[in-house]
Amino acid sequence: MVVNVYRPIPKSFSKKKTAAAEAGQIRPTTKPDADNYVKGIKDALNKVIWKDDSQIVSVTVAKFYSQRPRIEVKVQELEEQAQQLSII
């Protein structure tokens, strides 16, 4: 699972700092912590995308600033395990 969190750019940022934030040169280091986003997403997708969040074997999370705040989640099934399950 890959989670990219795009936080709003603070209004206090100068135009130069805003441009750097939008380019990914300045990243959010304030709360909430990256793992708190993941916990909420894992719980929300239980029984929707997976049977139980214990099935998740890899998580990458990153926080960015953006003029368009959002959270993007990418879930990829492991092909080898999927093939093994179809054989059983």
C-alpha cells in the first residue's frame, strides 16, 4: 500500500516558499504523524478492499504540500501470493 498525503499549503508561506512547497522541496513535518493517516486508512478500508488489515505486508507513506489537498491510496495485490491462493 502506498499512501501520499497532500496537506494544504499554509497561508503564512511567502510566494517563494509556496512555490518550493508545491515543488516538493518543503515537506510537512507537523502533526498528524504519517502513521496516523495510515491507521485511519487501513481501518476505513477493512472489509472493503481487504478482509483484514493484517493482510497488508508493505506500507509506504509520504506527506506533501499542495494547492489541492487530498489523500491518494494505491493498493497492489501481490501476484505470487494471489497465484498461490488460486492453487489452494
